[in-house]
Amino acid sequence: MKKLNHLISIFLIYVVNMKRIRTLLRLLKMGGGVPILIFLFSFPTYSRASNLKITGGAASATTTTMDISFSVSQENTLSTFSAIGTPEEVKDCVWVFVKYSTNGVGGPWLHCKVSTVSAGGATSATMLGSTDKLGVFLYANKNNSYWSSDNVKLRWTVADNGLSVIPSSVTFRVMGIEFAYISTGSFVYNVANLGGTTFNNYPGSAGPVTVSSIEHFPVGASNTWPNGYRAFYVGKYELSQKQYADFLNTVDPAGSSAALYYDSTLYNTWEYYIQRDVSRPVGDRYYVQLGRDTLGCNYLSWADMTAYLSWAGLRPMTEMEYERAARGRGDSRVYPWGDTDPTGGTVETKSGTSYDCFLYYANWYDTVNNIQGQDGPTPVGHYLSGLNISGGTQARTNAQTGASQYGISDLSGCNWEHMINCNSTTTPLNGDGTLTPPASWPGALVDKKGIRGGDWNDAATGLRVSDRTLASWSSTSRYSNVGFRPARTP
């Protein structure tokens, strides 16, 4: 590989003194012994990345359940519940999950199993729970706009986590990542046979093939394999640096180890700005330089990605899902935005490091004109912004934003993205909330995973949706132009 050198993780913290609450519960029991729910004071903090914010907070509890409430706001929603091609639908949603600790911010942090109570006060907002209770999907049901919902509420039934009563003290962190739900639908796979059949293992992959059934899967797999035709959730954006810093503050709150996840020598190289400072409060020792929070997170190895996704209850994307998300239904387009090749003449360059501008098509490297001067990934979903280089508003086509027809950003350019290739025949399960990835996910030193989508330092050929040149790339190292985006099976 040549020079392999928005969405969003927001958190709240609740601290609850259950010893005092239990005393009150004993005093305030109603006839029949059912305790009255008591409002618990909370101390919320939040950090804003691109497009999503979770704020405020309260909690009410019995001895065995706790309802956790908060507010959510989001920008740049997709056209939810609108048909892209009958009967296909794409829905904008947020994966909300909760971590809890019985030792304050010092952890260890465990995954809290939750169920739905209320999507809050927003008109038409809905919420869908998951069978594993590792999180919920909150749907805005708003089209291309800002929205907010107050008093979103989740319920923690402690028995689901193997507990008999709520711990005497407990701290919560509520996090969210922006997703798109893509319904069942056909698509064209491997246009122009880019990358050939090496490690592809998909019937008819010597040329364009239409995937139109759950029975269209790699040889040796089953019809549960994520083939892109099956409905799935995919991240609207690549993982941001702030999201990854939030993860580090949970898995290593003291900032003392994290050898697997962090390398201080990478700071300030190729737009990587995650820092660690042990003089900061425990649980906040990993942070991103001010103004750089939403940069796509680079320098992420396969092990880094699998740890994060398992911890969040998610999974890696497959390369067939990648082509579906990038190409859409029944379309043979070469790039996510269409068939037009990117050219240096259509580029507006950034001004210094302010990121007040945008680049047409995608964040890629123009090898002919070299006029972009890119030195690393840009903010995730940056090209969806409504401001042009002069600060004025400007309507943009998909060709100008680089987004797919589903509104999913940076599928070409920004960072190469780790994913499972078609030579992996085991159906990848969703993660279980721990750092240990499921055995159904391939390891790094095999021919069953690779990277797709091109990067900020790549020529336009690498941006083609069906380019499989590095689809079997199995390096275990970290590189300045490699990251990932999450996926989940419904």
C-alpha cells in the first residue's frame, strides 16, 4: 500500500448515592410494599462532536430498576422514512448506549443493559430497543433539519446485569453514535471488476452482479451473512477523534496503560490530536486538542477497531454492505456521488487550519495538480456543512459533498476504512459490550479483512466504490490514513 503512513460519542455522568435513597424508600413505601420512585440528583457533563449532543439528566429508581433520562439534539438529519426507491427506506437514528461504574469515574466501566421507556417530547420521535439490551436506536423522524427531544428515558433493570439490587453508588455515562438504517434492497456489486476476484469468494464476481436476495452470499457462508441486501445499520460518519478519546477514558480512566489503544508519539502528526495528560481529572485524561474534536480518527489498527466496536455493542461492516451504503439501490455508479471523476479544478482549498471551507467530491489527494495541500483527515461529515469558503450559505449536490445518495459521508476519501471481506464466511455477530470481540469476527493476520474507500492521501482511483486493491490487507499496525465506521445487525 502506497504511503500508508460526525457520529459521535457524547457522554453524561450521573452519580447516585443509593444508601440514602434506600433509607428513603423504606420510609416512603406505599400499601403493598411498592416503593415510590425517587428523583435522583445528577451531575451531567457533555462534549459536543459533529451534529449530536446529549445533555441534562435525571434518574428515578426502585430497588431493582432505574430510569435514566436526558436530552438529545442533532443536526443534518437524513430524509427519514422517505422512499429512496420503492420499497426501500433510509432512516436517520442514534445508537444510544450506557456504561456504568460502581467506583465513580475510576471504573471499571461495565455495559449497562437498558430497555426503552420514552423517546421524549419531540413530535414523532420514536425509539427501538435491541434484543440484547446493549443499547437503543432513537429516531428523529425529521427531514434534513435540526431536531431535539427532552426527557428521553431508558430503563436499567439490574437483574439483566446479574445484580439483585441497584449498587450503593453508581455512575453512568450515556453515549451516542449517529447511524443510518438501510432497509432490505437490491444493489449492484463489484462494478468494473475493480480488484478482481482475489479473496472475494462471491459467485459471479468477475463482473457486476446484482445482489437481490438474502441467498446471495459468499461461498461457504449462510443467508445470515451481512450481504448488503439484508437490512442493516451503518455509521453516517467515520469514527471521530473525540469519540475515540471518550472510549479511552472509559477503558483506561487513569490514563496509565492503554498500550493497545494509544501511542503518544503520534500526536500532531497527520492531523492526529488525541492527547493524554495524567494531571487532568481521572476519567478525562484523554482529550483532543481544542477545535479538532470532529476530525476523522486515524492511526486505528484492526485491534483498535474491534475493541471499540465490541465495547459499543456494534460490529465491523462487510465490504458488501460498504458497496450498498456507497452505491445505493440498483445503481452502477463508480463513486458514492455518481460517475463524475474528481478533478483538481473543482476544489476549494481550506484556509490554514480553520476548516471554514470545503472540498468538492471528497477529501482526496489530487496527484496531478496537488492543489489541496491535505495533511490528514478532515472533520467527519464536514462537507455537509452549509457554508462555502467565504462563509456564505451554499446548496450542494452529492457530487459536492462526496456523500452517497443515502446521505452517508466520507465513504470515499478521508480515511481508509477497516471491514470484513467476502473471504470471511462466518456471520459476524454484534459485540457484547466488552473489549473482547466475538469469535465470529476475523483476526488481523488473515485474508478475511481489509480496507476500502481510499483516503486523504490517495489518488482518485482508490475512491471508486468497487476498488478492492486492499480488500485483503491484513496489517496489524497503525497508519495515518486508516480508520473505520461502525455497523450493527438489527
